[in-house]
Amino acid sequence: MNQIASKGQLRMSYLRWALFTVPLILFLGIASGRIAGSGYGNRWFASLAKPELMPPGWVFGAVWPILYLLLGFAIAMILHARGAPMRGLAIILFVVQLILNLIWSPLFFAAHQVTNAFYLVLGIAGLTVLTIILFAMIRKAAALLLLPYLLWLGFAAYLTYEIDLLNPAAETLVAPAMRTQI
């Protein structure tokens, strides 16, 4: 029983991890956004002044699921790399940045904390850079899968910063009513 696993066995092991991580991360990401009431349907968000480079709502609805899929495949590669040096730290950093990512939508869309959301996205980006470095030491492909996520975090930081500048009183802004009653 001291045989090396075949390529097929190794692929199946990775596939088992991916079948767990991809749906889990996708579910958590979508749940975080739904719980927070994120997107253009949020009345508070709709009432904010937006930067010129703000994409339409469908872009966010298309980009985030793709990014969550990439995150799921990347962490599956690292989980599959048993015995790799720095694997434990890489997994911890990944989980921490993911938890912070899941906190961002409720902080921004539900709590209306735009400034804090900006600092949070900067922290997520910083942890993601460290995660990419560690992932690259274990599996370069896993690190490459995180690059689109890092780029999007940079864009999200820009948008959050601009929204903060354009709406200095965003935290105190009350969402307009659905209807006016007379």
C-alpha cells in the first residue's frame, strides 16, 4: 500500500475538493449579497451619486459568480496539495480574506458604512496579494486564478472610494420610501 497515486486518482481527488469548494463559495457569496440587499435594487444605493465609471448592475451580477468560481477552483488546488510547505498558512489567509469579502456587502449595502467598506476592501486586497504569493509557492495555477479577483477588488476599491467622496453623508442618508403617502 505504499504506491504513488495514479494521475486519474489525483484528478479525482482534486475534483472532489472542487465539488465541495466551488458550490460552497458560490453559495456564500450569493447569500452575502442577498442578505445585504446589494445591487441597484437597494433604494439607499440607488439614491447615491455614482462615479462615471460605475458599470450597470448586470456587470456585477455576471462578474461576481465567475470570480467565486475561480476562488473555489483555486482553493481546491491548494487543499489538494497535501504536504506542500506553507499550505496551512495559505488556506488560513484565503479563508480570512473570504470572510472579509462576505462581510463587505452587509457593511456597505445594509449598514451604509461606505468609508469602512473602503478600508475593508483595501484589507481584502492586501490579504489577497499575500494569498496569491503563497498560492504561487504551492500551485502557480491557483495563484493565477486569483488575479482576476485581485483586479476586481482594485476596481471595487476605486468605486467605493469615489462613492465615499461623492456622498459624504452616505451613512446618514435614509432610503427613499417606495411610495409617497399624502
